[in-house]
Amino acid sequence: MGICRKCKTKDSLISDRIGFCSGCIREDFSSVEEQIRQVHRESRVRFGLPPEPPQSPTMRCQDAALEAGLKNVHLGNVHLLK
Ligand SMILES: [Zn+2]
């Protein structure tokens, strides 16, 4: 059972790791955005990925999150994992 750190709602659909309910994320994203991004960065590092997806302005993979750039191939680009 997760508990929202913002509104204190308890619900089985609230991720313990993310820590916010869908209502707070949708209605006041700016107040929870940095905390959610930090969880995302920590998760990427645990899997051996860079904290942020590599960016490159040269070539774009249309399937990748954020259209990850492919000029300099780095671990973390979608479809290019080990
Ligand atoms: Zn909430």
C-alpha cells in the first residue's frame, strides 16, 4: 500500500518508489516533477545507465524515449543496450 507524499492518500496503486498518487502527478506536476525525475535518475544508475538519456542533435531514433540521439552511441540509448 503506497502513500502519497503530497496529499497523504493511501492506495495500492501508489508506487512506494515514486511516492505520489496519479491525482497529484496530473494536477500539480510542477511540484512533484523534480522528485520524480530524481527517482528516475537513481533507477537508471542502478541499472548501469547514465542518469540522463544521452542526447545528440545529429540522428534521431523515432522509437526512443526523447528521440535519443545516435551520433555518439552510448549505453542508455533505446535498442542499443548491452
Ligand atoms: Zn497525492
